[in-house]
Amino acid sequence: MLRERPVTTMTGSLESTTVRISPARLRGRRSNELICYINVTGLVSVMLALLVMFMVLRVFERPGHGVDVDLAKVSFPKALNKAEAEDALMIGVGRDGRIFFRTDALALEQLPPHLRDAINKGAEKKAYIRADARSSYGDVKSVLDAVRASGVENIAFLTEQRRPQAIH
């Protein structure tokens, strides 16, 4: 068994004694010190991970183009990737008949000048209509006529994929 030897050193005029304890004896002892703090590193790391996750999800989120509508559901939709562009001619028709061009609410008479202005600024000459599935046919037809009056002949209606029903 190792013996403890006191070590005496002289510092200035003060004498200090240091006791060295063997590592074998340290293992069995527990500290009598109280822990008077809360370790929040786990909480901070989880919160940081959630923050980064939500920031990344916001980057990949689809851009908001006007009114939030319930699109018509079809079995075999075609992907229209250019509809996601910032300068896309996105026209929304709400179930209450309101008309949106991109994010701005417009009257029907204001739609053709806005479309012509966007085309003159370099937008693709193709209009994407997001019509609510419960909007009236007359509202959608009047928007379609206004788009054609602006000189845009290439028009696409945006739809959603129909979810397959579970077989019971």
C-alpha cells in the first residue's frame, strides 16, 4: 500500500503543506460538494437542432402564390416545375370568387394589365391557374377569358394527386 507523504514548500514567508493521495484511494471516495446548477446543455442542443430543422424546412417550402385553395384531385397529374418560379404567372381563384395574381388580390378587370406587365418584365408566357375545387364554373371561365384577353394562350390548371383509398 502506498503511503502518503507530506510535501512541504516555502513560498515567501508562508509555509504550505500539500498532501498527495494515491489514485487508488480517490476511486472509493465521493465528493461532498453540492451541485448547485442545472445542466442545460442537452436542452440547448435539442433546441438548436429544432431551430436548424425548421430553418431548413422553410427553404424547401413551396412559395406562396396568392390564395390558399383546395385544388382539384386527379389520378395522374403532370409535374409542372416552372410553376414554382418566382416570376410565374400564377392566378388563384378562391371558392368565394376572389381572384389573386401571385400574392395580390385583384378585380377581374385588373388581371389583363397585370399579366401584360409581368410578361413585359420577362415572365414566361404561360399562365398557371390554381382554382379551388369548389369555385363556381362561371368564376373560373371569366378568369380564363381575362387571361386570353391579355394575350396568353398557353394556360395550365394546377391539380393535386388523388390519394389511393385503402382496400378493406
